[in-house]
Amino acid sequence: MTPLSDTRAGDVATAVREVAADGAAQCIASGTNLIDLMQAHVERPSRLIDLTRLPLADIRPSADGGRRLGALVTNTDVAYDAPVERRYPLVSKAILAGASPPLRTMATGGGTLLQRTRGDDVDDTATPCHIRQPGTGCAAIDGCNRLHAILGPSAQASAVHPSDRCVALAALEAVIRLTGPGGERALPFAAFHRPPGDTPPLATNLAADAIITAVDLPPKGFAAHHAYLQIRDRTSDAFALVSVAAALAMDGDTITAARLALGGVAHQPWRDRDAEARLKGQSATRDHVQRAADALLRDARGFGHHPVTIELAQRAMGRALRRAAAGEAHR
Amino acid sequence: MHHTPAHDVPMQPTASWPAKRRITLTVNGAAKPFDVAPWPTRLDARRESLELTGTKKRCDHGPCGACTVLVDGRRILACLTLAIMKDGAAVTTVEGLGEGDARPPLQHAFVEHDACQCGDGTPGQICSAVGLMTEGRANTADDIRERMRGTLCWCGAYPNIVAAIDQVMHAGERGAGR
């Protein structure tokens, strides 16, 4: 590990001041992602700002009737929070589908949003990777790319966001609360991550002088009609090839509102409002859900080593939507 | 050839090497201060500074779980956290769970079910199993398998590990004749 210094922030104002004053410093909460990258010499911060003492580790009701998850609340504590389990089971199930119990017990909400996109080459310093070293290209586009993006990759980068929790947050339209020198602001989940474009090292729209303080779950949790489906090569030590968060509002057999987020296939959880709109007013027949899945994947592109991923995503979305429509009794 | 500073040779802070900081950890029940640089992981600090080598270093990246320990009663990976970030925490390593005649039932069950084999993953598996039982979310063998995810066994003794945990988890019920 490269020698570095650290500063322990005791309150949000101090953390923001330290972050704003030193653009080269990196924040650390649990470190499950950052320390891994530091061990691989992919990240070499000269200074860490330790956020673990900030008073951001509680879950409380939010003013609009939703639930506010402090940025330092761990994934395990969110998954097992009784109101989250009852009102937002999609979030609990997504968290419990991912990682291992010790990792879930460490990983924080803020860190989960900020975890680096993953690919076969991001943490291999012997290969070109535009995310790690801008301008070097993406070895995976013409190489081993089984786990890489099928939606939204740029010519320079094709790594994917690996989080399960974030797929559920995308479907539920969570709101991310940030604090910077100018005060606090709220950012819709969909506006948080950045497409790779020509600047893949900038994975999010979090300003360099701001920190995440909380994630708000909106009042509507879609508890009655939801499904989280994750497909991976094996059930341990593997990231999702495809994961799906489906959340529906139903009137009898008719879908009145649909949310559909796909994980493991792009630089961020992938949603498509046009695909979701196709479900409105329909019943969840095989044909109807398949049309929505096809619409979401209309621009999907494989790069040679993942010929099955697109079909896998199609089928997984169909299955998740049908399960969500069937409701609790069929789960 | 080992080039990293040995634990018995104090590292001299220089202008380019940030100074160590004094932190306090309660390790296996004993609170003690110790001086640590900002960058060693808990795993390295424990093995090299505290000479507690029960916790094993394997992948050093998270997936294998060999370095699982309990911090404030919850299982975490020592290789992915910095020692300096846990100032004030209570850490339990496999040594702290009891040795010799004081070994807890779980360790006896691992021996009884031949769940140890090469033993390199065993300290992490034992700590993870203690954390699993504390969480209280597992009831069946399938639950144990799912919640022991991420603690690898290089010898493939998974059925024996699950049987050992299952036996201890349900010992009270069996003892009561159910």
C-alpha cells in the first residue's frame, strides 16, 4: 500500500471544508472498494479524509413520508431495517442478493453509489484502461468482455456499475442528498451517474467539493408488486451478468405504473421510460412484458464474448415483470 | 527477501512518510493503545504489530473471506479496512473466541465434523459463523450456506462446515428433545 496521510472529519462541515481544500484527497467511508483498488495500485491517494465519524449512520422517516438512509448506514442495516423490509422489500432483496455478508456489513450507502465501475481490466495495471489511465483505450472492447456493458458504452470504456442496491434505488427513483460549500442539495438518482463518453474517469456528477449525506427513499415503495432477479455465473464471488428490479402498480390485472431497472449491463443502472410506458394499461402477459424488454434493449450491443447476455437480459426482465405482477402470493 | 519494515524496527517518520498515530483498540477483550501509520490494513496491523496471526491473509482483496474477524460483534473483512479507521473499536479474532479447553462449541463441532482440513480458511469461517449466529437470520442448512457466502474453503469442506454450524445453532433444540 502506498504511504499516505489521513484526516479524520468529525462533522459534515469539516468534511466538506477538507474535501474542498484538497482536490487530490479521497474520502473513505468503509473502504471496501477504495482499499481494494489501493491494494492493486489502481488508486494512489496521497491523503484520505476519513468520514466514518460523521453523524450520518441512522435511518429515519423523511418529511415526505419516505425513509431517509444516512450515507454511512451499512447495506446490512438497510436490508434488515424493519420499515425498509416492509415498505421497500425491493431494496432489501437487492442488497441481500449481492456481495457477501461481511462486505454488506461494511459497505455504506454513500460508498455503494460511488463504487467504481468494474471490468476485467480496470484493476489490472498491465492492460490499457481509459478509466484507470485516460487515453489508453479499453482492452475489453476487443478482448475478454463477458461482464462488460451492452448498453451505453463509449468507444473508450465499457465497464459496468456492479451494485445491486443501486438497481433498486434506480427503480424506486431515490433521491441523493449532497452537501457542499454552498449548502445541501438533492439530486435525482437518474442524474447522479455519468455516461462514460469521453470522460469515463468522471463516473458521477458529485462535485469535487461535496459529499453524500443521505439517500431518500420516496414514499412509494411498490411493496405489493415488485421483484428483484439476479443472474450470475455462480452464487458466490461473482458479479451479476444481469440483474433486474421490477416495480409495478396494478389495478386488478392491469399495470397502471411500471418501473424497470437493469443492472450489470451499463455504467449505471439502466432505465428506459419508453419501455416502461409500453407496460402501462397492459396486463403482464408474456408478449406484453417481452415487448417492454425488447424496447429497453433496442440499442444493446454485444462485443463478442457475451453473446448470451442480451437474451439473458430479455428473459430476466420478462420473468421479473411477471413475478412482480403476480404479487406477494407468487413469490 | 522481505523489504517491508519489520514490526520490531520502529519506522522513522520523515517529511515524506506521514507519522504514525496513536489509536486504542480493544483486542480480544484487552484495551491497548498502539501506534499505527495511516495506511496499513487492520489485517496487516494485527498480524505484524500485534502478532495475532490466527487471522489469515489470502486474497487481500475481499472475495475469499479468510481474514474475517468480528468488530463490535459483527463480521467484517480485515483486509479491506484500515486500522486507523477503527480507533476505539472492539475486535475479536479467532484467538479471542477461546483456545484449548476454553474453545467454544463451534470449534469442537468443526473438529468433530472434519470441517477444518488444511485449516487456512478456518479462522475466517469460524468468525463468520459466529457473526452469522449473532445475526439470528439463519434457520436452515440452506440459510447457512447462503449466509456463509464469501468465506471460501480451499479444500471444499463445505458440507462439513455447514453441518458443524447447523449442529451448534440447533444444539439447544436438540438438547430439549425437539
